Amino acid sequence: MTNYLLFVALPYASLFIFLIGSIYRYRNRGFSVSSYSSQFLEGRRLFWGSQPFHWGLFVLFFGHLIAFLFPKSVLAWNGEPVRLLILEITAFAFGLSAFVGVLLLVQRRLTNRRIQIVTSKMDVVVFIILLVQIISGLLVAYHNRWGSSWFAAFVTPYLRSIFVFDPQMDAIASVDSLSLKIHVVSAFTLIAFIPFTRFMHFLVYPLDYTWRSYQQVIWNWNRKRIRTSRSHSEGRKSTNN
């Protein structure tokens, strides 16, 4: 019963909450879909924390996605020991990058008073889930060799069975690895929390910025003079009525 709740009921509940919650928030509270950046409060430590975190998460996400979409290709790649080592070491390095990044971000929020003021309870929940997700993933990579191969062989069929509404949990439930089970459960838990957190912003990434025309900004005041001016407003007088 526990395995059924964790590996069948939880995934479907998480995906349902994610889908309905994301649509509702985007349609009814669209302007709240934001990363709520705190860069204007403190930027230096944010940079050194967010860069390794985002790059690590980015590479790991697409690594999992490739193993999910092309499991046979991953297994064929891992047929050569050297290529297997390259893949495993690279993945572990980016996992460490994400871990160091999230630790720096947590430390920033714990030690900066201004950041603490704008930190919500949901931010705390997200950081906890992220830490559980990343730490369990690193433990799986270290203790259960070779993760890329058995992910393609065991986890991918399980995930595909979830998406085709024919859940086959026997393989994942029989794995003798507590860290793997925590990793899977925390992943679905994180998916369920996305509509209620700042993670929603990655669903509305401004991809159209890559092909839209450039915007030209024309200043209508003297930037040197405005620094010493005592006027309430500078530049040309507005013609709007």
C-alpha cells in the first residue's frame, strides 16, 4: 500500500495539481508569475549562488530528459567504459554545482536581514525540497553505480508507464535504495509545489525575446545635468492631456 501511494497515487496527484494549478495561476493571477528577484537588495552573493545552481540544474534536467526520451541511445553510449565514466563524472560534477549553489543561496537568505524580510514560508519549503532532491540524487549517484544506465533501464519504463496511464511500479518499488525512492518522491513533490512558488517563472520564459526586434531607448534629458538638478521632473514637458 505504501509503494502504491508513493509511486502511483503521488505522481498522478502531483501532475494533476501542477497542470490545473499552473493554468489557474497563469489565467487568473498572471502578473504574479515571477521569479521575485531580490537582486536589487543584494546582488553579489546572489550571482555566485545562482550561477552554479542554475547551470547545475539545467544540465541535470536535460540529462534526465535525454535518458527518458532516448534510453537505448544512453545504454549504447554507456557500452564503452570510458564514455560511461565521462557521463557519470560530468553528471556528478553538475550535481555538486547545484548543491553548492543552493547552499550559497540558503546561506544568503539566512544571513542577510533584508533578504529575510522578503522570504516567504513557501520559499523555505522550496529550499527544503530542493536540498532533499539534490542530496538524494548525489547519494544515488555515489552509492548506486551507474546511475545513467539503470535510470534508462528501470526508471524510464516506470515514468513512461505513468504517462500512458498504465503504472508499473514493480521495478522502482523493488529497488533496494532508500535514497533513490526519496529522490523520486521528492521530485514529484516538487512538481506539485510549482504552481504555488516562484518556480512558475520557468514555464513562461520569454523565448520571444530571442527573435523580437531591438528596442531603442532615447533619453530626452541631459544625464550629467540631471544629477545636480533640483527640478521635480526633467526632459521635455509631456504633451499628454
